[in-house]
Amino acid sequence: MGIVKKTGLLFLAAAGGSGYFWLNRTGELNRTLGAIRRDVTAIQERDPAAANLIETLTCYSGLHAILLHRMAHFMYEQRLPVVPRVVSQFNRFVTGIEIHPAAKIGEGFFIDHGSGVVIGETTEVGDNVTLYQGVTLGGTGKETGKRHPTLMDNVTVGAGAKVLGSVTVGENAKIGAGSIVIHDVPPDSTVVGNPGRPVRERGRKVGAADVDWTHLPDPVADAMQSLVRRLVELENEFKSTFPEKREEIEKAQEEGERELDRVFDYYRGSGI
């Protein structure tokens, strides 16, 4: 084969490889831009305070954070050294939201109010997920490899909640404010408490009633109240069995009720 023909074939191969290289990146860029458009739409759909597009684009730190993250993630996928982490740290400085460039986040992602949200390196987030302020999708500090959570589609995580370790939160699940989740969450369930416990699964109540977000059930308080009711029943039975001790038992009951009232007032936040 002549030198000219060899050179021509090498040139065509290089041009074809280069074309595939840029076509591949163009496709990735188009997907990123599509995800950004869906992020903007998600805010307008889920936040009644989003009055118009200009306000959404200029006043939502959660949107700014995901825009910068998608830029950092795109560069991370292209194996650029250092720069993605620099963008991530700039993102944290500007918005108060820290997202590792390697985290995989689907479309329609909404961080409401932003501030204090942390999303770890191996986190995977599906489509149409909503996080509120102070949420951590973090690791336990004891694992390697996949050490951060996976959130499936349509998950909502309340303010201050922590999802830790390589756990999976199923589709359409809700995690109540302040909950700490260290185990897998079934799809279509509501989880509250520390550690997080399901109180509703696939429309069926589990352990306690499921109510609105401002009045999430408290399984610990419900258990305490159940024990108190059972204790009162036993005391009443004791009074009927030993009538000669009725006055003494009633006095003890009154003192116990006053003490329980103080405990429950403190538990509900009085005096703190």
C-alpha cells in the first residue's frame, strides 16, 4: 500500500474518531441542557411562590446550585482534572449547597430554599425529586465504593432530614423533616423519626396515622401514650380489686398525671 493511501486512511480514521468524540459530547451537552430546562419547569410546577420565569431564574439558590452542578458533572464526565471540584466549591460558596461533581442527578430536581444541603460523591438521584433545606445525602464514614444513597423517582425529603449510607429510597417515598434514614425505604411509603420508620406503605397505614407534612406522626410519642393508657387501666383494675387502697392509689395517679403532663409538655417543646 502506497504512502499516500496509508496517510489518507490514517487521516480518515482520525477524522472519524474526532467526529465521534465531538458528536458524543454534543449529545451529552444536549441532554444536560434538556435536564436544565426540566429543572426550571419543576420549580414553577412545585413552588407556588415562583411568580414568573425571571424570578425563578434569578432568585432560587437551589436552581443556581443544580445549574452549576450540571456544569461540574459534565466536566467530570469528560475526565477534566481539578476543575469540576473547583466549580463544586464555588457552588458551595455562592449557594450554601454542596454537591460532589460525581453525583448523578436526574431531571426535574428541585432544592426548595437551598442552604445547608449536602450531596455526596456516589449519590444517585432519579427524576422529579424534591429536597428541602438542610438535607444530607451522605455516607456513614465506614464504607468504600457506593457509600451514598440512591433516591428513585418522585422522592420528597423534608427539611433537615439525613439519608446516610448506601441505602435506596423507593419511588414516590416521603421522608419527614428531621428524620434520619439508615435503612432502605420501600416505594410509596412515608418515613419519620430517628432512626426513620415507615408509617405508611403503598397507601396502607403502618404503626401510626399518616397526616399532612406539618403534622407528621411521631411513633415514639404514640408508643409512650399507649403505655400510659395501659398503666391507667391496670391502676383502675387494682383499685377495684383492693378497695381499701383506693384513696392511696388515686393520690398516686394524680401525682403521676401531673408528672406525665410535664414530660409531654417538654417533649412537645415547651420551655426549651
